[in-house]
Amino acid sequence: MGLMPLAMRNVLTAQNVPRRPARMKITGIRVVRLKLVKEVGSLEPAWNPGAKSDFRVGGGSFVEVRTDQGLVGIGPRIDPASLPSLEAKLVGKDPFDMEQHIAALRYDAGGGVRASNLDIALWDLIGKACGQPIYKLLGGAKDRVTPYASMVQVSTPEERARMATQLADEGWKAIKLRIHSQTMQEDLRQVETVRKAVGGRMEIMIDANQAQSPGDWMPGVLWDFRRAVETARELQRLNCIWLEEPLPRYSFDRLAELNRLVEIPIAGGENSRWLHEYLWMLQQGVYDILQPEVMGGGEGITGLRKIGALAQLWGRQIVPHCALADLGTIAALHLVASWPHSQWLELIHDPPICSYRDRFSIFVNPPLMQRDGQIAVPQGPGLGVEINPDLIAAG
């Protein structure tokens, strides 16, 4: 201790050093069902022509990860049949050992979605243990973000113009249109009609949904390279801020050539898996904007943190894709708030049948878009949201 003053030596004696709290251990995982409040209706999703997606208030389920210290982390639903194998990997383990957990869950056959959803629950648990919202643990770049209304269906130009005008009047700053018509002229008429209706009040994003399949076949209209180039140039003229997934998922060479030929930013990546695919896309100049899905192959918050770091290193934006989910969207909100190179939060919102407010109604304290077009990040620990106990089904 040398010449250290006596008072300081007393401070550093063993009895004055705080003891490390007992290590938390996971004791169990369970799936909790939610009561169905009401059926709202059905829409034909642009990414799956001919099918129907049903929308409701309530219903479904979520996952809980429980600990020996009484803390519980919540995450998006998982299949109850997978519980035994998941508990075998996690029970008795420290929830803070995230890298080990994600690696073990990834190794499990078909574990992509389960890994992502449990990863979100574990981050919720870690935030509660630390008494901090997740976005603060990740860096806390901002506490408010700008959502955009992501449409579900392909509709008529006139209806989409009415929808865009309504959203702009409510304070929305941006809308994402789906263009899947038989001809490019029909697609462009929709965009032109919306642009004329909202003027400069809203940004317009465009999704071609051409990368849903890992191969070359999908339901609906398939674009060739020429249509992608010509559409991109027209969308640039209409001041759209990006064109999303205009060619098949793994057509990296054609996507890179398209990106070289046009000025409008090219976005995509929602169906890609794990870190290496995003690295390949960046190395080949495929996308200007990366859109990993927090509940899919991006492997939750742990995986998307790394993809976000890659995007920043390469000078690219990152805008997480958000599926029709509730807790997954809250996780994406925290990620967007943590990144300085992320501007937008996707909210699937095509009212009245598909409203993000219906999905968020399962929360006691849902974060909602305000009149200024911003959404505040929840400030409670972890995800910062609580499931309404009145909606939890018995048994």
C-alpha cells in the first residue's frame, strides 16, 4: 500500500468492498396464452398474393424466462413443443451469458426464430436486473424515434392516396407502399397518386417484396432486371427515399449492378440469416440500407447489434424489419434508439383492419406515436412494457 493515506487504506479493506450479488440463474421457461378480445378482419398481404392474413385484438401468446431472483423476462411467442429442449439448454444458466446462449440456440435445428425470441426475453431480463431500459444498455443514442406506416396490401392508387392523406393528417412522417401490380405503369401510378396527394408532407418508401423466397419462384409478379432499373429511376424522380428488395434474395451480383446504375438507395435483408450474409452483401455493394429482422435470422437483439456495427463500419444505414409482432417491434424500437445510423422504425400499420395500436393493446403502457410523428422509447427496465394481466388466459 506504500504511502497511501491511512483513511484510504481503511476504505479499501475487505469489509468495506461491496460483495458481488449472487449470480442469477434461469429456473424455467413457459409460454403464456392471451385471451382473444376480438377478430378485426382479413387482408391479402402483398408479399403473399392469394392468401389471407387475419388480424385480431389479443390472442396469441408470449414467452417468459424465470429466474431464482424473482425476475421474469418476456419475449415473443414460441412453440410450446420446443420448451423441453430449450429448458435443457438454459435452465441453471446465468442469463447474462448471452453469447453462449445464442450459440447453443442457433445450433439447435430450426432454432432461428426460437433463438431470436428467447434472446429478446433474456435482454428484457438483463435490463430488469440492471434497472435500465435496453436501449440505454446498448448505447442510448436517442430516446425518441420516427416510425413509418408500412402498408400490408396492394390497393388502388385512389385508396392509397386517401390512406396517405389520413396518415399525414395524424402526424405520420412516412409511408411504405407495396408495388406488385402486373405492369410497371400501374405501380408508378400508385406512387404518383400518393405523391400528388401528400406533396412534401410525407416521405415515401417502396417495397417490391421480390426477395421473400430463397429461390426464383414466388406467388405474384416477378420483376426482371430491366423492370427493377426502370422502376428505380422513376421512383427517384418521385423523390422516394428507398426501393426495397427489387430482385431475388441471393441475386447479389444483379443487385450490386442495379445499385451501381441508380441513385435511389436500395434496401433489403429481412429474410437473410446471421452475420455472414450481411457481410457478403456489404462486401459486394448490394444494399445501401440493411433491414435485418429482429425475430428471424438476425437472431434477436444480440445478432442485430453486430449487424448494426457492420453497417456503421461500412457507412450504411440500418432499419430493422418488423414483422406483424408486438414484443418484436418493441425490441426493434430499442435497437433503433441505440444506433446513431438508424433513423426509422417500421410499424406495420394499414388501418382500420391492421393497426399497430391493436397489436400494442396487450400492453398496460404501450408506446404510441404522438402528433409530432415521434414515438418515445419506453423508459422502464428491459423492454419497458408490461403485459395487461387481464388478458392472460387461465391455465
